[in-house]
Amino acid sequence: MIKKIGRNDSCFCGSGKKYKKCCLNKKKARGDDPKKLYSRLYNINLKSKKDIEGIRQAGNLVVKTLNKAEKLIKDGVSTDYLDKIIHDFTIKNNAKPATLGYKGFPKSCCISVNEVVCHGVPGDKRIKDGDIVNIDITSILNGYYADASKTYFVGTPSKDAVKAVEIAKSSLIIGKNAVKPGNKVVDIGRAIQNYAEKNGCSVVRDFVGHGTGFDFHEEPQIPHFGRRQTGVEFVEGMVFTIEPMINLGTQEVKILSDGWTAVTKDGLLSAQFEQTLVVTENGCEALTPYDL
């Protein structure tokens, strides 16, 4: 169900004008409803109840896959071994790993260790006690995409590791709390940036959240920092990820020679948590639900 927009409400296009002074006239002229308007103005595909249920099923599989991988994380395990377990479990459940072959990516998930911010390519590297390990999984089930990640401790974490992980986890919670009809995309980033920087961390700018569901990456982009021109208003049926990457040091990253692995420029730790969300009447629902 799409939330009915009142004549005197702020227009969802982000213009700052009242709906009656902005897109209402376009709707009257073209016979559009919000779903058509969002598609035309922003290339955002609002999802139906049937679509949301399909994404939810894919999301439940992603969470089950993360839970399976979590049990295998220990000192001495290779990231390639974890990737194989994730691949086999995904295929066994009649789904496909979205990352495998995506723009040439060679593996079925991303595994990012310590200073790796995102898009770590599984390989011979063995994780060790004290590491933090992010596993990022996107599955395609019955044509629907869902995307989630979690960061895990290996053995006994350092104080820095605990700080990075806890700030990243809380950043996702704070970002989710900003999602409700009437608020705007920029509210997510402002809330996360304010919280992270207040706690002495930085927010990565080079990578952002994104729409998903029908495809791996859709509109809108979801910055995790305050940015102009992100005034799209949330309406029911919007599906996207929030996935803040929180660094203990500088926000700056560099890409390694494999063309994928992004690491912090200063070599300090980075952590991330991600969920796929749908905007509901009163807020949002995680379609990749796990405890935070």
C-alpha cells in the first residue's frame, strides 16, 4: 500500500514545496500515482506486497547463510573455505549468489578482514585470533535480491576492535530509526555521521547503500553521511540497504591491485553492518532480520 500524500504535505520529490504546489499538478496532468511518479522522477521502483514477500524470503535465506558461516569463523579458517560453504548452502536452497560473476567478481560473497572496508575477495588468507571479519552476502531467490552483512569477532577482540564493531552496529540502528514516511534519505546520513564522529570515528564516503529487490543495485543511493541533493522522501514500498562502513581513523580508502578490495588508507580497522529494509506505514521493516 502506498501512503496517501496530503495536499499540504511536503512534496516527496524533495523540492521543499507543498505537494499541492509541486507534483500534485504533474499527477493531475499525467494521471500518475506515487509509484509512477517515483519511477519517472527518480527511477525508484516501489515494491508491491507480493514483491516485498519475495524479497523477505530471499532475505531470510541470507540471514540463515550468515548464521551458518558464523559458526565456522575461528582461528586458522581460510576466507576461501567460508566462501565455499556460503556458495554451496545458497545453491542447495535453490538460490544464486549475486556477487559471483558480477562485473567479474570471482567469488560468492565478500569477506573483509580488519582494515578491509568492503569487497574483500575470499582467498587463501586465514583469519586469526583478534581479527574482525565482515561477511557480506547477496542472494537471488525466485528472481528477488536481498543483501546483508555482519562483522564478527575472531577469538578475543582488542579494545579497538570492540569500538569499531559497536559503533558500526549502533550506526545501522540509528540509520534505521531515521526511516519513516515523511523523512528523507539525507536524514539517514546525517544521523549516522553525527553519531560516528561524536564517538571519534569516521564514515566512509566512497561506498553507499542502495535500492535493491529487483536487481542487485537500484535507486536510490543511500549515503551514510550528510549530503546535499539527497532529498527524496520516503514512501511505503521503498526497498533499500543501509550499510554504514565505520573507520577508526580516516574516512579515506584505497583499492588494491585486484580491483575490488577497498582498505583504509591509514591501515586502521573498519567495521560494517548491513540490512535490506522496506519503508512501512510507521517506519521500516528489516527484510534481512537479525538482532543488533
